[in-house]
Amino acid sequence: MDYDKLLSLAADLGYGLLESGAEIYRVEESIQRLLWAYGVQEAHPFVIPNCIIVSMVTPEGRSMTQVRRMPSHGTDIDLLECFNDLCRHLCVEKPDLDEARVRLEAARKACRSYSLPAILASYFMGTAAFALFFKGSLRDGLCAGICGVIIGLVVSALGRLNTNMFLKTLTGSALGSFAALFMTWAGLGEHSDCIIIGAFMSLVPGILFTNSFRDVMAGDMVAGLSRLADALLTAVALALGTAFSLGLTRLIWGV
Amino acid sequence: MDLFLPVLYAFLGSGGFAILYNIHNLSGALICACGGALGWLTYLLTGPVLHSDIAQTLAAAIVISIYAEIMSRIRKCPVTSYQLLALFPLVPGAGIYYTMEYAVNGDVSAFLDSFLHTVGVAGALAVGVLIVSSTVRIWLGRRHHA
């Protein structure tokens, strides 16, 4: 068997899983299972949120390692389900490595993504619902939806420029809450706090926070701490962006 | 009835964000939305017994996690997919906002109060998720892979 190919396959599978926002233990375990399925007993994957290291010893006693550098990424459930499924099938069926590679590429291609209007509609619906959820009126819900669309536009525009999460959140929350305060001032919205909180929900790092704790509890300390730092930074960016807008509008309109 | 209107909003909110996390099948989005509604229902129903929103959040997080574990077994998909969005209504977005507002206003004691409370809620959320996932892992006798 060509162990170079096997190792590349395992590392790429792990890369796809990590890119989709899978938990660290899931990535490590999937790599390990795949290598075990192909008869490599000595497999040692090590994964942190921006790096994958897979080391293994072939049955002939040769040791091999590959590293994948992971850029910052979001959460993509469709990709996660595709790759998780793929891993399960590969481990059971054990197709030859070329076919497995073809299936890996196919899984990545089969993964769909939404168009911008669909994403903006999702922002609208989510933020509007959460403004109502936090005891806003129907008009507040509408305003929050508009702020959500603004945040969605800002985040996807900055995403194209490859900016980091901190800047995206900071700009998104500043513009979103500025729009909320403006609409309240103009008389469209009634409670600026409900509107801002609703719009907030699209940026809040709650998931990141929970995942970081999960990683720590699973024993992946480095991964957990780096995700925790990420979550805290995002929360700070969120608060700073809104604070900036609140301060600015107080200067302008004195509200 | 007004009391339970937020449950509907939680349903819409959790479902609404499904597209942001690139969930493509309708059933997946519906499962998330139902999870969100279920979580908030638990939060509201445990209110008269527990009298503390931190404890209520903990209870709701546990219920959501159990629900997500069951759904992931049925659909053979990672648990995260369903938990992620269902937890949204419990995330202390309002807490972060008011904490920040007190900080801007320079109201230090209200800021600290609100900050610690927000951390408490976030902690309860994480602990609830962990209790269930750890228990499931012990029960299965290994790190799960479904």
C-alpha cells in the first residue's frame, strides 16, 4: 500500500472536518479510525484549531508525518455532515486509496453553499425573531431585521477581504447598532436596546464559548484555550463596536 | 398565552439562523428550530420551581443536549449540528449588551453585577452541555463517533 497517499488522505479528511467547525476530538478520532481501518496501528493525530499534525508508523516500521495549516474558519454544518459521512463509509468499506481520494474530492464538491440573498434573509429572520424574543415590539423586530441585514452585508463584504473575526465583529456591531439607534431616533423603532440585542445575536460567540469548554473537558487544553481566547475577543469586539456607536450617537443627538 | 409567545420566537430565531450555518436540509433546520423552542419552553416551565435564571439556563441546556443527542443518533449526524442553533435563545446576548451599556455609562457596580451574571449564565450553558455529553460518553464506554 502507498502509505504516503494514505497519510495525505487522512490529513485532508481531517482538514475538511476541522474547516467545517467540528470538535477537536472528532477530527482526531476520524483520522485515527481511518488509519486503523487501513491497517496502520501506530497513528498519532494532534489537532488544534489552526493546525493538524498526523504522524504514523507504517507496518514496515517507517515513520511519517504530515502537517496541515488551517486558516481561520467558520462553521459549516453541510460540510461537516458530508465529511463525517465520508469518514464513516471509508472506515467500513475501505475502498482503494485512489477511489477514496476521488470520493473525498466529490464530497467537497457536493457540499453546497447559500447565495448572498438567502444568507441575508436568514440574518433578517433570525435577528427579527430574537428582537421579539427579548420583548421588543413588532416594529422593533422589523428594525432588528434591517440591522441584521446590514450586519450580514458587512460581515460578508469583509469576509471577502479576508479580514479577521475581530474586525468583522467590531465593524458589524458598530454599524448594526448605529443603524438601530438611528432608526429609533427617526421614530421607526421603539426600544433601541431590544433592537440591538436582537441584531447582536447574529454575532454573539455563544457557540464558540460552549465549544471551547467542550474541548477543555475532552482534554484538548490547547485547543480549548485558543477557542476561549477567540470567543472572549469576539465578545469584546461586539461590546466595543456597540459602545462606540452608543457613544457617538450620544454626542450627535444627545440621546 | 402571551407567556409562551417567546417559545414561538425562539423557534423562528433558531430556525432563521440555520442558513448562516449552512444547513441545507429542511428537516435539519426544523430540528434546530424545535430544539430552540424546546429549550425555551424548559426555561419557562422550570421558572416557578428554580427561581433563578442561571439554574433555568442549566436545565434548558441539559434538555437541549439530550434532545440533540437523540436526534443525532436517529439521523446519524454529528451532535453539534443540532445543538449549535438550539442553544441560541439561551445565549446571554442581552447580558452582554447591558454589561456594555453600564460600562459606557460608567456605572461600575451595575457593570460588575451584570458582568458576573452574564458569565454565570454562559457558564451554566457550557456546564449543561458538558454534563450530557460526558454522561453519554461514559454510557457508551468510549468517545462517540456518531
